[in-house]
Amino acid sequence: MSTISSGHDSGTRELAGEPYPAATTRIPGTIVAITAIVLTGVVTMTVAGVPAAGIATALAITVEAVRRLYKAVTS
């Protein structure tokens, strides 16, 4: 029978006795959450009348930040 530990003691989870980093298992959900937040921001900025250049700059900064975060977590 497989058990999944809470991961609080070592920062890893165990599935069938094999540990793997807990952070990498959360990446897909994190990407979905960040995407939802970004889309909400884009809609809000559009409704508020922010120029397209401002929205594009905000998106570029966000994409770069997420890229660096992903690289840091997976390396």
C-alpha cells in the first residue's frame, strides 16, 4: 500500500517509497494559478484604459519572472 508523507520533515514527498521534490509536483498547478492571475490583470488593465504598450510591458516582466522562477525550482 502506498503512503504519501506530509513532506514537512525533509521537503520531499514519498510515493511508494521513492522520494521526489515536492516543489516540482506543484509546478502545473502553479502555472495555472499564475495564468489566471495574469489574465485577470490584463482584463482589469484593459477595462481601466491602460495603453497596450503598458499591458505588453507588464506581461513581458511577468513572463520573465515566471521563467526565472521555473528555472530556479527545476534546476
